[in-house]
Amino acid sequence: MSFDDLLLELKGQKTVQEDPKHVSFEKLFHESFMVKYTNMNSFEAFMEKGNFQANTREEIKNIQDELFDRHVARETKFSSWQAMLDTATKEYEAK
């Protein structure tokens, strides 16, 4: 933990990204995760291939579930977006 992170923690101002429920997609779906579970190197490429434009959890919630789950099932080793998100979150928390 860096001095700046320690100082923020002591002030009660930890960054949102340190909370596993608010981790950026870049951190959750890093290159090694994407290579392991998809045919793409980045989450951005995964989204582009499905013609989706969403960078946050809120934006992804606005995508029709059936369409996004179908894209996940077709392009990854997961059957649904929730399964992909759960696995990424578990792997992130294990680090």
C-alpha cells in the first residue's frame, strides 16, 4: 500500500476502485482474464465485437439482458454476463 493510499484510508477516503463491487472493468477484465476466457485481448474489443457501447456497470445494466447474455455465451466460456462478472470478481478478490 502506498503512502497516499494509506493516507486516504486513514482519512476515510479510500478510492471507489478499491471496493470489489466498484472495480473498473479494466481491472476486472484484464488482458490475462480475457485471453483465458475469450478470444479477445481486452474488454473493449469484446464490447466492440458485440456493437455495445458501455463502460460502466450502470451502462451495461441498460443493455437488454437477453442480447448481452447471447453475446457472452457466443464469445466467451461463460453462459451469461452474470457468470462472467462473478468469475472476474472472484479472481480479483483472490489477488
